[in-house]
Amino acid sequence: MRITSKCLICKGRNCLKYCGKKECETCRRLQTKFMVASNIKQEFAAESPAPFIGRFGYPDINVGVLSAPDVANANSSGNMLDASLYDAPRVWSANNYNIPNLVDIRSSLVNSRTNFNVRDARNTQRLSAKMLEVTQDVGMSSKPVDIEVKLKKVPTPKLHFFDINAPMGPAAPLKNLTETSNPNIDSRVWKVVDSYDLKAQDAINELYNKSDSFDENFLSKILSVGMLGAKTQRKLVPTRWSITATDDIIAKQLISEVKDFPLYNYAAYFGGYLGNYYLLLFFPEVWSYELFEMYALNGGAISGNIQYSTDYENYFGRKEYAEQCAGGYYTVRLGILEKLRQLKRQGSVLALRFITDEYSVPLGVWVTREATRKSVSNKPIIFGSKELLLNYAKIFAKKKFGMELGQVLGKSKLLVGMRQQKLVDYI
């Protein structure tokens, strides 16, 4: 589901006309950062916390690094920021960063990019291969890497929003990129990178299971810069795709573990982050999962019909990409599976997402992942039956968001599957 916002149309030009707001904090932050970005030079020193691999023109794509030049590397108080904070979804969530904070941080990032073919990840013969090596070091490093950037032209002040990736600031073609410090690459990362017979999914799962320091955000960067998998098959992966691929790879491993656990209870979890709220309904059934995404604006209904997107998988999984809910489907599933593994329980989970007008600009699917984690970290309400659980969900949605859930629940494939008789019923 793509989120549109009047703030995206306005860009701070006329808040009263577009948003109906006399004073828009988000737009004010944007205007400030655009003025700062206009002072960025063609040559600058910076720290780079992340690579960015584009997808347009695939297999010939833009490959670059995101960096915060010294002139832009300060917060609204004028203090220098730790460069690692520019690409740290878990830290943002743990510290409850709000939308203006995040726009402030991410709009400072300059995308210095050049063109490569995805297969160039294993090509060391090109003159520009050194720039690709720097990008790969940035992707593998546990800390931001010091770099010197020479651009072909001054970046045009612009803030880029995405539905999958986190936002970022201006972009400009790269003339030269130099590494001025050694990357901080963990020995365990080197081990999987040097294992040319290790599949990419096995490498990701190995690192994910070894330490909390290798979270899905870090692992997606290693995958994107083409440093995982069999040597002859390594290639650059657009950042957008690597994020979802990493969520999917980790989740499939967790599913195989969860299927061996005993069944969970009838339970409801609720929580959210940045205007994205989740009501997660757990049922004592074998693993299956369904997500409904709904706008909770003006009761969330047009002519009495709730507008929603939905995707589903049964015990045996799904073979096609979740087209309707897209990357959000995989992030929510990951958060749910992490909770089930923690509980050492198995269950069927119906996830209901309520998107409110608090979520004024799209920030990427990391928001839905962290909102899910916040939801399952709260204390659940346990029920004695499916009927009690569903009745609670209807009452809660009506009271909290003014939405009638009956029509949505009536469309649920997960609930339909529970009504079907099972072999155990005949024993």
C-alpha cells in the first residue's frame, strides 16, 4: 500500500493551502534542511553510514554511498551528530524519534552515485572498481566509514521519499570516491564474505543468529553490495529489494523453528509507532499469517466500505510476492515470528494495521517492522475462545478507530481456514 500525503505535494510551499495547517513542523524542518543542502560543495569530507543501490534501469543501475557532509552534519541545535544515527532504525525506534526528527536526520544525507552493472560486484578490472570497493566496504562496516567525495556537479536540494527505503536528501553524480579510514568489519562478517560456497540465505541466517549487532538493516546492506553467495553468482542488489529479501530470508528460517513448537493461546497484542498501529490476533493453530492494512481516517470508510489491502499465507507458505501489502507484509511477519520464537510457541496470526493521519510522510518499511515489535512487546490479553477474541477485536477497533471490522474479518482467508474441518476432528 502506497501512502500519499498532502505534505509531499506541499513541500513547505503553502501549508495553509495544501495541508490546512498554519504552522507545519515537518515542512519547516524541510525548508531548513533544503537551505543547508544548498551550501554543499562539489568536494567534501564525510562519514558514510550506508550504501544505496538504485533499481531503475536494472541491470545497469546507480550505485553510491549516503553521507552527511560536515556542513550538513549537525542537528537543529547546531551539535554534531553521531554519523551512525543516520541509518539506525532500531535506535530510532528505541528512542521514539518522531517524524520531524527523522526527516531532519535523513534529509542531510547526500547520495553520491555512479553507474554500474549488477554483475560488476565481482569485476575488479574496471578503472572505477575502486569506487565500488569503497561502497562495498561501507556496506560491510559496523561503523560509518570516513570518505572524501568529489561530485561532477553541486547537488540539487531535494528530499526523496520512498515506500520501502528510508528517506534521503539530494543526489549527484560521483566523480571520485576515496576511503580515508579503515572500515570496521567484524571477523564474522569476513568469514561469510570469504566463504564462496556459502549461499546468501545461509550467510544471512548465520550472522543473524550470532549476535544482536547483526540486525536486518545491517544484513540487507551486505546483501545489497553483492558480498554474499557463491562467487560466480554474486551481484549488486537494489536496496529496495535487499530489504525485503533479508526480511523474507530470516522469517523463513524462523518459520521452520516455530513449526516445531506447541500451540499458543488466543491472544491479542496492540501497539504502534509513528501513527501505524497494530492489533495482532493470535490463535492456537498451526502457523499461518494474514495482514490487513487499513486507513483509519474519518472512520476508515468510504460509503460504509473499509478500504484495505491484504495478503495471506498458509502453513506451506506463499510462492508469489505479496503484491498488495508489498514490503510491509514481510516486516510485520518478521516481528511476529520473533515473538513466537521468544515464546517458543506456534500459532496462526491475523495482523490488522491501522494507518492514521499521524503518519504524515512515508518513511519506509522499517516503520512497520518496528511498530510490530513495539506491539508484541506489550502485555497481551488472553482469551478463552476464538469468539471472545474476535468480539474484542471488533469492539476495540470501533472504540479506538471508529471502524467496523465485521466486513474485514468476513474477508479473512485465515479465519475461513479455521472453520474447515481437520483430520484430527475425526480421530
